[in-house]
Amino acid sequence: MATSRDYMNLEDQYGAHNYKPMPVVLSEGEGAWVTDVEGKRYLDMLSAYSALNFGHRHPKLVAAMKDQLDRLTLTSRAFFSDKLGLWYKALTDLCELDMAIPMNTGAEAVETAIKIVRKWGYQHKKVPKDQAEILVCEQNFHGRTISIISFSTEPEYKEDFGPLTPGFRSIPYGDADALEAAITPNTVGFLVEPIQGEGGVNVPPEGYLQRAREICDRNNVLLMVDEIQTGLGRTGRNFCYQHDGIKPDVLILGKALGGGLYPISAVVTKEEVLSLFQPGQHGSTFGGNPLACAVSLEAMRILQEEKLAERAASMGDQLQSHLRSLSSPVLQDIRGKGLLIGVEIKSSVSKAKPYGLALVEEGILCKETQEHTLRFAPSLLMTQEDLDWALPKISRVLTSTPAQLREYKASSHAA
């Protein structure tokens, strides 16, 4: 029987080394829990970077997928299907916007948004040809295509991948004054995450998006909100921007939109923006396929029927409150909304990874981001029983010094 090490060695030998996973080989998942090949169970508190808001293999999602598999899986957009129109209607109703376009991955959706916002700039704002500019934030993460890494401020994402795509300028995150000062007559869009996930679970000042909305309105700039990680209930609202009481011009979705079963992403906008695409100007063979739409329709139903945003708010408050109550020599900061929470380890004490590895030993899966921050993002279906099981283990790890972690690991292995 193959062991975890056998599977890790296979990936290492035959796969590109563009990831550095935690040393866990998973083979089964159900709800908020996963099981490795040796049979050990873990509470999944990463949820595939929020793609698994609905947990692993939600029965209603699996049933919807199986039913569609027996009917029709792919048409390409050369033909209509009986699912895409229903999906458009459900998604635009949920987002309270006019039109949507389906893609497959979050990065594809961001690329799509960039294209249509530039076109809007030329068609509606009358920006001179090829001079459209989009403002972005420092420490952003919107994907890893060439155009997207071109406006990343993380050197590792860009090194040796040039020449890079022009047309973007970075400003400090959470600074509305910097946004206003950076706008020029050629600025067509402002692309922003309501909480920066990969950037370290960075939460902007209260009212930041509201001010950004006002500034964009005043300067005829489209507000582009990337909710690929934060959307669909994750932060205690259907969409994170709702905490600020605003609505974007361009909303970008992915990850949980496919229920954790099948990839689908979307750009949802006002009619005056997305109606600018003409036949042949953009597309995707698999974008909006019937299988993805069937699963996504069920995911949107589950989000509302099971009140997952409300659950995320309640459970997130409990988790954050507990974390803030810890008396620990290593904790620098606790930040987040709902069930997207960052735990920052003091840089003078340790990086975050040893604490993530210690949590794996305890049967809890999360992962570090930006070296010193652990990200907790469990399934929105995590139960009170699950949370009560996890809290003492999380406390034990996060109140330990690095030396105590090493002692604990040694004693665990000796046992």
C-alpha cells in the first residue's frame, strides 16, 4: 500500500515545483473534514483558499452534478444551453447587477474584467487609444497570468517572466487619499480586493470602499471589486463589499462559485459595461458549460437557503474572539471578517510556517501567507462541535514558543 511519502515523491519527481504543499496527502473529504491516505482526519480550515465555502462534497451539489452528468456536460458557446440563461439570471439577481460573463478560473475572470474596462474607457470615457490605465493596490493578488503579474508588487511573481504588460499603476492599499491623488484623465478603473487574502489577510480601514466608491463616481472611473476569495458568504455577507454599503461597477467572482466541485468564474457588471463585448471579441470553450452552471446554480441556492453568510458571521465572531483572548508571547495581530481570519506571528519570534505544521500535527489544516501570517478560512458549514474541538488545539499551538513547539513535536513522535 502506497504511503503519504510515496505520493509526495511522485509529485516531486514528475510535477513542476511551482507549489510547496504542507506534508499531508489527502484522499477523502466530507463536509468540513478531510482524511489522509493513512486514515488520519483533519479539520480543513483552509478550504482550498475559500473555494470550499460549502465544504467537501455537499450532498446537494454532488446530486446536481450527477444529474447534469447524465444529461449534458459541454456545448461550447457555439450553441445555447438550457442552463446558462438560468445561471445568468440567478447570478445577476444575487449580485444585484445587470449582466454577467462566465469563465473558468479567477485569473481568467480578472483578465476579462481588464479587457472590458479598457474597452469601456475607450468607448464611453473617450480615453486616447492605448492610453487606458487601471489603478491597483500594493500587495494585491489577482492571479498569475502575464498581465496580472505585471501589476503585482511581489518580485517573486515577476522575476524572469518579462516583458510585462503596461497600463497599470500601484497605490497603497486602504489609502483613499492615495487613490484620489493617483487618478488621471486616462484612469478607467480601480481594481481592489475588499480584504487582501494572499497579501496577508489585510483588512482596510472602515469605510474605505465607501470612499473609493465616491472617488470613482466623481472621476468617472469604474470600481472593480475582486471577490474571488471573499465572496459568497465568506466574510459574513454574501459579498464583502456589502459591509461598506456600496455596489461595484465590476464584480469578479470565482472559487466558491463552483461549489468546490467544478471550476467556474464570472464577471458581473452594469449593462453599459458588459454590453460592449461583441461576437468574437472574447470567449472560452468551457466557460458557462452546462455542468458548471448546474453546480453553480445549486451553490447559489445553498448559500441563501442555508444562510451561510449568517453562519460565517456568527462562527467567525467566536473564532476571532477566542483568538484575541489568548495570552501568547508570539501573537502580533488578529484580523479578518467572518471566517476569513489572519493570525500574524511576531516577526521577531518566528515565521508562521512552524505554527502551521504544528496545527497539522493537531489535526487542523491551515497555511501561512506572507511568511508571518496564518490564514484560517474553514468551511462555512463548520459546526459548533467542530469549532469547540478545534479551539483548545489552536490555543495550545498559538500560545507556544518556537522552542516549546519543537519539544512538543519531539515528544509526539517519541510516543
